Amino acid sequence: MAVIDEFVQPELVFQDRISAYYRAWSTAYSHNVILKVLKNERPGESEVEMYKHEHITLRELSHPGIVKTFGLKQTSLGLTLILEDTGGEPLSRLMETGTPSRETLIAWFLDLSRTLSYCHQSGVVHGHITPSHIIIDSDTGRVQLEGFNHEPGVIRDDDFHGVDHLLTALAYSAPELSVAREGEPEHRSDLYSLGGRDV
């Protein structure tokens, strides 16, 4: 049985440009967790700040539609954000296996709208909603939002590292943020992103 620090059998389940996601059991928290690990072994200040921003934001929010954080610390894997594991998968992965029914999409949309309403009432704008930040548990229907690691609504210069990532970022960004790359992000920017590409 593989054990890294206090994490039992960490299994790589997903990667994006910046982070690697592992499923594991935490002996420290007695809970199934997702380990969100910075892939860069020598991360820059901006990458570290992104993780700190997400941890602080998640710690201040408490809602069933928002992934909980257990902590942020350096582990043998790298800088690691320890998140709850509710058994879900990113919507981006689920869409690879087929498009859900219209009824299912509407139900997910309504759940996410309620979650965003809570965020906005709490003074938090996500600003970077994409299918990879929407976590779906197909068995229970639970929908959660993660990825609060960007300054709200800002597409940074270091986000433009690949054509695929560029197209994804632009497809879900409000025009005032992605075209002119100016303007203050607000709750309407999140709603625009939520409505992008059928979801």
C-alpha cells in the first residue's frame, strides 16, 4: 500500500496545465481527499499566490455546492491544496463520454446558479468558470464548483500558453474580460461563463 506523507494510495485522476489531481485517503483528516498539486517543481510567485487565493476563498465559503478545503501545505508531491473528495468528476471529463440529457443539464445549471448566488451574496466572484471547474457526482447528482484560484475574472498573460487552453479560456469568458481584457469582473461575468457552451 503506497503512502505519501499522511496520504494513503494517492491515485492520479486528472491533470490540467498547472495542477495534477490525486485521490487519496488522509490519515490526518480521516477523510477521502483530492490533492491538488502544483505540477511545477519550482513554482513562480504567481502560481503560489493562486493556490493561496483559492485556499483562503474556500475557507471563507461554506455551501454544499462549493468544494471544501482542509488545508494548503508543502508535501512530498509539491505544494498541495487538500480538498474534500465527494466522488465527483470534472464536467470536462464527463462530456468526453457523451452529452447528458437536456433535463440533466438544466438541473446542473440550476444547482450551479444557486451556488453562484451564494458566492455573489458573500462578495465572491469566481471569474474563471469552465467545465474543468464544475465537479459532478453522477451517482448522487451533486454539483460542486472549484477553481477559485484566479483573481476574479482576469485572464492573465501566463494563461495563454497553448492553443487549447487559450480557446477554453476565451470560450467561457465574458466579452468585456476576454476581448478587450479590461473592465471590472462582477457577478454577471460568472453568469455569462455558466451559460457558455450549453452549460
